[in-house]
Amino acid sequence: MDPKLVLERFLTQRNTLSYLFNRPTIDSDDYQTNWPYSKPVVIVDVLWNLAFVLVSLILLFSTFQERPSTPLRLWIAGYAFQCVLHVAFVYFDHRRRISGGGDDDLLYGSSQNRRGSAAKRLESVNTMFSFFWWMMGFYWIVVGGQALLQDAPRLYWLAVIFLAFDVFFAILCVAFACLIGIALCCCFPCLVLALYAIGVRDGASEDVIRILPSYRFRQCNEPQVSGSAMMKMESGDDHISEISLPAEDSECCICLTKYVDGVKLHSLHCGHLFHCECIVKWLRISATCPLCKYNIASGDELV
């Protein structure tokens, strides 16, 4: 989870619904396929913030007789003004995404991008100011203490509720991120084991392995031809089958050891040769040739 988003949600609960439902930096072309930018979500976010504005206005106009020792009235008014700014930013971003989603807007794309960038910068400034304003409200509540509760009880409790909402949603976001991290840490190893178990079953069957041609390696004593050593192998039946191998192919690519006289080899359908023990272990795990990825079970060549 992006730390910037967590900080932004801590700064003001007015942005919390945007955090829960919106994801930043999504292109307008993807708008139709991203439900966080749908009209119902935007409406909920706007109504949520306007509710705080309405409550603030009602309390401010109904508490003229209260005389708080700290400027709580100013703080609540600033809090409501930031809610209004957030609503304006959300509405502007929503309209920009709707109007900028088609190919007919190419002539106006650059101007829209400039306006969008300016709006994002202003929203970032508002977010940072929200953090400062939250700290000021907390400071004035602490400094006012019991006297503030007696002189302006309704303003006091309204400010406390606003501050508590900010902290609650910040804790909620952090807890949600921690739950996701714990779930990934606990479930990911199990998922890997399950995938590994599924992958192990992709090996060749014993019937397929049993019918592989077997040969016995023997060093050819004939003179070298064209600078390459000639190797001869005898088949397991009565007749002799001779196969020429260049010197660079006279080793097993699985165990990386050279063939010695008398060692038993298996030949795959693709023509590659390996030690019997090596290729049997390999094929029980994967039914493909270690060199060319030819599938001996289905006959498909992967590479």
C-alpha cells in the first residue's frame, strides 16, 4: 500500500472514501472499466463531505453564545472549508475523466492535462495543509482542557469528533494494509506449495518412461573423421545400432559428466541422449526434454 495514501487519509477523514474506493493515476481510457470512478462512488464521497460541512455550519450558527478560550470556531470553519475544497476536487476530476475519455478530445488533451495537473497539485497542497490544521486542532483542544469543555461544550465535542474521525480512519487504513500483508505472508507459501504439487504431476508416466530406447555407450576406436570423435552405441536387442556422436555431445547435460564405456543411455523421441538414471528422474518431474523442451507424452515441442 502506498504510504502517501495512508498519510493522506490520516491528514483528513474527508478523503477517506476516496482512499477506500479510488486508486490514483488511472488513465481516462480505463475509466469505464474501473468502478472506483463511477458516479455512485463519487456521489457517496461528495455526500459524506457535505454532511460534515452541514453539521459544521449548524453548530457554528447555533453556538454564538459560546466563548471558547481557544479559536475552535475558526478551526471548525477551516475544517468545513477543506471539505468543500475536497468536494470541488472530486467533482472536477470526475468531470475531467468523463470529458477526456474519447478520441475526439485530442485537440483539447493538452489543456485538460494541464488543468488536471494543476488540480492535483492544489489537492496535494490541501492535503498537506489538512495535516497542519489537524495538528492545530489537537493542540487547541489540549490547551483548552477542562475550561474549554465548560465554556464551549458543543464546539469542543464537535472538534473532538472530527479529530477522532481522522484518527479512526487512519487506523482503519493501516489495519487494512496490515491484514493484507499478513494474508499474503500466510497464504503465499501455501499457494506456492499447491502450484508445485500441481507441477509435479506434469511428469511422464512410468509406461512412457519404460518404452524409451536404451543404448550402451562405447568409445569408437576408429580414426577421427573431420576432427570429431565418433561414438558407437549398441541397442538392447540382437541387432547392432550405430550412432555417431561428436565429442561435444558425449556428455549428459543433466549431471554434466561425460559418458564412459559401458554406461546405459536413454534416447528420447527428439534424438537427445542422457544417462538412464538422470533422465528417468527428470521425466518423473517434467515430461519435457531438458534440451529442446520436446514433450514426450504429447509430442509437442515447446521451444
